[in-house]
Amino acid sequence: MTYTFSFTWLTEYYPVLLKGILVTIELIAVGGLFGVALGTACAWARALGPAWLKPLVSAYVELIRNTPFLIQLFFIFFGLPSLGLRLSELEAANLAMVVNLGAYSCEIVRAGIQATPRGQFEAGASLAMSPIQTFRYVVLVPALQRIWPALSSQVVIVMLGSAVVSQIAAEDLTFAANFIQSRSFRAFEAYFVTTAIYLALAILLRQALAAIGAMIFARRPAR
Amino acid sequence: MMEFSTWDILRNLLLATRWTIVLSLVSFLGGGIVGALLLFLRIGGNRISTAFTRYYVELFQGTPLLMQLFLAFFGLGLFGINVPAWLAAGIALVLWTAAFLAEIWRGCVEAVARGQWEASASLGMGYVQQMRYVILPQALKVAIPPTVGFSVQVVKGTALTSIIGFVELSKAGTVVTNATFQPFTVYGLVALIYFALCWPLSKSSQALERKLNAAHRNH
């Protein structure tokens, strides 16, 4: 092997990498927040919602969980304009991540809700709480606490999966790597550095989510 | 300009689906073999092999599969080998699948009660005998549903190989879209074909989980 590694391109291209990192963080922040919100709403619908809503939510969850994220992204970005919905690259990437995480977190949150003892619902009802109030104050928070570790790893998986949004030219970290390798011809080094950044982001995100969990569920004994 | 009927589109996509299926099978079987090796290194080996497998799993689970594909594609090229896309795709997917399967199976082996190890050791069994006759038969039952469930991730993971130029279902979708200008129909059909591949696997994973759990409760 006569190849010499060179990282001198870093001095010239680090702003590109930084911008890519920021976009990836923005994607997972929006995707994570709205995705989990959507997933929680769907979990409510599937576990406790009206009967007509359940099959719709099930169909959504099964369809998303059994197709690749890349195809969902292409469908939203290339397919939806023929229905009149034209999104920018970043909007499409954000929407795809919300829709994707929504389906996965629905299943995770639902597992947490189903683990709620029957008596908790009855206790809420006997305090004259409406079903919505019972869900909001009695069921949801302990359910989220139970499934927080599983939810955290799903958010990390979605963050890593967001690498493919570069394929619709959303300018995330992978897009930056592609850009750099096409300019500097240092493909291996560019992807090597980017992979290391993704690994660091994954570790940081995991710790941030653990810290957020500790903050939200502080003063609540685990059950 | 050629006209494409929906049947033309579907036929071309189904032809490409062969390669999605072949790549999925290769990745899953190869990943299973490498994953089993990692598992043995992890639970039976010394401190160095345990640390190695820990970092291996952390590395492959903590970085995007797309980056692993790029590194395999461009990294192998550094050795002066002209890497075809299918080879890079196969290697990256096998290594990626192995990391996840090793981690799933480790959980299953650890679910076998500690006393089983001690009991078999007190019968004078060596490590290989313990695994072969006592631990694995019990761990296998726990392992089947999540393993089948993970195969869905493998099938979906093959979609990323289109990005390094391997022509399978997703790549065929892009090619057919460029020829027909009907992205809604084409990507809709691509999604349905993936769904047809993955949904039976998801469902059987759930069914197996119920069945094997039910067996467990009757003990």
C-alpha cells in the first residue's frame, strides 16, 4: 500500500464540517422533539383512542416500520410534489425524520402505557379526572419514565439514520463529507473524520438524553 | 420517447428486488457467522477479546451504516483493489449485521441463569461443552424472535447500498424514476415491495415471541 494519508484539507474545509454538524444537530433536535410528540399522540390513539382511529394509526406504524428511511425520504421529497406538496430539502428531511421516529416511538410509548397497572386508570377516574386528564397526569409520565432508555436509543438510531438525507441534497454532515471528498479527492480521510464525528455525536446525544431523563423524572422513584 | 406502463415499472422493480433479497441473505448469513464469533470472544474470551468486541459493537452501532459503506468502498480502494460496489456493500453489511446480532445474542446468553453455568461446571464440563449442551439450547429459544426481528433491519439496510452504486430495489427505483418522471408511483411501488418483504418477517417475529413466551410460562 503506497497511499499516504493526508489531513491538510481540514484547515481549509473545517467550516463546511461545522455547518454540517449544526444541520445534523438541528435535524435530530426537531425530529426528536416532534417525532416523540407524534409517537406519544399515536400511542394514546392506539392504546386508548376511539375505535375508528386505531386501524389508521396501526397502518401508519406498520408501513413506516417496514420500509427503508431512504425510500420514505424519496417519497416525500420526489413523490409528494405531484400531489402539490413541494418541500425544500431541509423541510423534507425534517418531515421524514418526524414521520419515521413517530412510528417507532409510538410502539415504544405504547409498551410503556400498556405496562401501567389497571388500578391507575381507575384511581384517576375515581378522582373525577377525565380520561384525557388521567392520561396526562397519571399514565403518561410514569410510562415515559419506564421506556426512556429504549426511546433514547431509538433517537440515537434516527440521528445516525439521518446521514441519508444528504441524498436529497440536505446539507447535513454527510453532505459536507461528500462535498469535501469531491473537492479534495481525499475520500477515505473525509469519511473517516466524519465517521468519528458521528460517533462523538452519538455518544454525546446518548448522555444528553440520559441527563434530560434524570431531570424530567427527578424526585420520582423508578417503578 | 418510450412510454412506460405501470406493469413495465413494476416488472423492472421486481427484477431488481432479486438483488435486494440476495444481498439481505448474504448479509444476514455472513453477519450471523461473524456475530457468533464475536459472541464467543465476548463471553468466553479473556479481557482483551472482551474489550475488542465491546469496542467493535460500540463502533458499528455508534456510526451511520452509510459511513461504513463509504469507508468500505473507498478504504478497500486504498489497497489498490478495484472495489466493485457489491463487494463493499457485502462487507459493510456483514460487519454491521454482526455487531447487532452479537449484541442481541449476548443479551440472550446472559438471560440464562448464572446457576446453569455453575451446575454444568460442577459436572466437569469444559467451556465448549457448557455452551453446546447447556447454555446455547436455552439461549436459542430466547434469541429467535429478536433475531427474526432484526432481519427486517437488514433488508431495510440494503437500501443504503444504492448510494454507493449497487443496483438493487432502491437504485432501480431511482433509475426508473429518471426514465418515467413518475416518482410518486415508482417510490410508492418500491415502498410496497419493501413492505411485502419486511412485514411477514415483523409479524413472524411477533408471533414467535408470543409462542415461545407462552411455552416459557408453562414450565
